[in-house]
Amino acid sequence: MKLSIIVPCYNEQESLPLFFAETQKQLQKLAVTPEYIFVNDGSTDQTLSELKKMHKQEPTIVHFIDFSRNFGKEAAIYAGLQAATGDLVTLMDADLQDPPELLPEMYRLITEEGYDCVGTRRKSRDGEPPIRSFFSKVFYWLINKISQTSMVSGVRDFRLMTRQVVDAILQMGEYNRFSKGIFSWVGFKTTYLPYENKERVAGETSWSFWSLFRYSLEGIIDFSNVPLQLAAWGGIFSCFLAVLIIVVIVIRTLIFGDPTSGWPSMVSIILFLGGLQLFFIGILGQYIGKIYLEVKKRPVYLIRETDLNHPNKD
């Protein structure tokens, strides 16, 4: 049985040798032939040189794809899935925050228990900034409230999948990709292995709080139209509130007269409604922007160099 290991890489030159050695140690326990697919996502360090060195040492099992620039982790995952030829496919980070020691149990659950996909989720977020943990919990609570696609809190991209699951994911060829949602949307028989949070073995994370915040917004927009519904209901509520205020003003004027010009209240109402309109226009703009990116049909990524006969290779 062939196992494809997809590893998105961004400035991981220090982690790669450690990752490869540890993963190889775990794969010796399994009856599989490994196929490593490292996707260099526009790294600015010596990641590509390290990958070429590893490929030269192990040309039959280590392969690399080098993007023309940084396209993001979602594009790297998609490129790896397209290139993978294994009967089983796993996604892993090179920093060893995805523990390779879980692979034997994941393999057992698929081959013996009949699961199509075995994912992983962190039991805790020890070592992570409290504000990031808080907003992560808020995101999963919110997305499960407003989306029909259920997403498990603390889930990682690290998972082991059968070929059937991978083929189903590849059928979803949209430009705007949110893998956690896509993995849940395709369904299949899935279970999750909990584990304690791991620190990076080397290097620094490229995920800032702001990039994670934008990524969460991508997930909400990609897998829920509730914000659009909120905009509609907000507009209805604003109209109702405006009519109510007009009625109150008319009644007050008939009873007490109009001793003041009332411009402060009028300006406040105009500013409130104007701000509300701009907010809802912004929501509409996000969805329209997504449509705009989809209809342009641009490639999800471009390959600069690879040793594989990749379907998107120039």
C-alpha cells in the first residue's frame, strides 16, 4: 500500500530534516511505501535547497513542488492533493506540531476499523496566546451556529484519508478554498484523535493573529450565507425603527409642539443609518469579491519547478 505524505512548507529549512527523520521512524512500523510531496510555498530562506538535497538523497520517495510565489497554505494543500498518487494520503506540517507518532493509530483505524478519514484535534491550546485561543473558540462556536457544515473545534489539517476521500475533495475546484470546511463538507466516515498541543521544533510560525482572523472570515463567507441574511434583516429592522421614530416625532409635535429644530437627533439618525448601510454594503462586497475571483478562473497556484509530472506543471 502506498502512502502519500503532503507537507506544505514556508520557511521550514530547519524543521525539514527533523520532520523527515521522525516520520520515517514511524512509517517503519507500517506496511506502506511512502511518497513525500513537499510543497514550497514561496519560502524566502533555504527551504528549496534543503528539499532538493533531500530529493537527491532519496529520489524515489522524496518529491518537491516549488511555487512561483507565496500562494498560501490552502493552495499548497491543493497542489499536494493533485500530485498525490497513494492509496492513502496524509497532510502534515513540517514543524512537528502534527505528531508523526499518531500515524500508526490513524493507519489502524482506517485499515481495521473501516474509517475513510482519521483527523486530529488538540485537546488543549497550552502554550498559545490566550487571546488567540479565545477567538478560536468563538470562531468554531459561530461557524457551527450559522453554517450547515459542522466543524470540530480544535481540529487540525493533519489527517489520514483514503483515495476516495481525496478524489472527492479534488472535485471541489473552487478558487476560494477553506480546507477545514471542505473536509467536513465531503463527509465520509470520519473520526478524530485527540492529542496534547505541541510546540514547533524550529523556526517561527507565519500565522499572525491578523492572518488567522482573515482566515476565519474566509471560512465564514465560504460556508455560510447567514451574513447576507443578517444584512437583509438589519435593513428591515432599520426601516421599522425609522418609521417608529417618525411616528413618535409626529405625535410629540402634535401634543407639545416643536420647540427646537431637532437637528442633533436628525444628524444622529442619519449617521446611524448611514453607518448601517455601509456595514451591510461591506458584507455584500465580500461575497461579490468572492464571486469575482471565481469567475476569473485564475489558477489556484503556479509551479516554478518540480521533479514530478504534476498535472499543472508547465
